[in-house]
Amino acid sequence: MPLPSLSIPFSSSLAELSFYQQVYYLLLQVPKGKVTTYADLAHALNNKAYRAVGSAMANNDLPLLIPCHRVVKANGEIGCYALGQDKKARLLQLEGIELENGKVRYFHQQRFHFVITPPLTEIQRRPSKDVTPPAP
């Protein structure tokens, strides 16, 4: 049976996507061997809705394609997973994340940091500081 296709519409602004789509879009940026937190995802969206991020993870229909197993608690605990905590731990370990007593070992080194850039439309509107106006 073929896997369902994953289609996230291209957009110059995350604001055009639903909240869940925004969370999934950001989560796809977290590489293997790194983790992020519910709070990190919320902050990257300029939001404080940590629980809503958790709801997005719980409602992820494609947990192996949209890697919600890479989302952990702010204290490094691996937390819950739709397919079970043991499977989450195993997936993280397969990706090179070391665990100790249910927590990510070397959490701060394994933590992914989002680089937030302004949307393309905002960049186009910004005047360049290096451009001098033409002489009259």
C-alpha cells in the first residue's frame, strides 16, 4: 500500500497556513539527531500556545513523516507520543539521540534552535540601508 503524499502548500508567509500546518512546517526543519520543545515551536510562531503545539503533535496523522517524536519537554524529558513512549525513545535513539532515565542526554547540545526570518513580502518592503538616493 503506497504512503499518502505529504503536501504543504508553498507560501511566502506562514500566516496563510493553519496553526497545525505552521507547527508541522517548522517541525520539518528539525533535522535527525536534534530535538525541539513544545515551547520552542510556539515561540518560533510568535506564540505562547505550548498546549496547542502539543495538540498538533497528538493530531499528527503522519507521525513518521512529520517527526513529532523530535518534540520533547522543556526539561529534556521525552514526553508522550501517539505510538507510545517506548517507540518515541527508540526513534530518537535511532537518530543518534542519547537518552538517560527518560530524558535527552546532553539536551542543550541536542536542542535545535529555529532561525526566524521575516516573510519574503516584509523583506521586499524594507528599504536598503546601503542605497543612497539619486542626486537631484
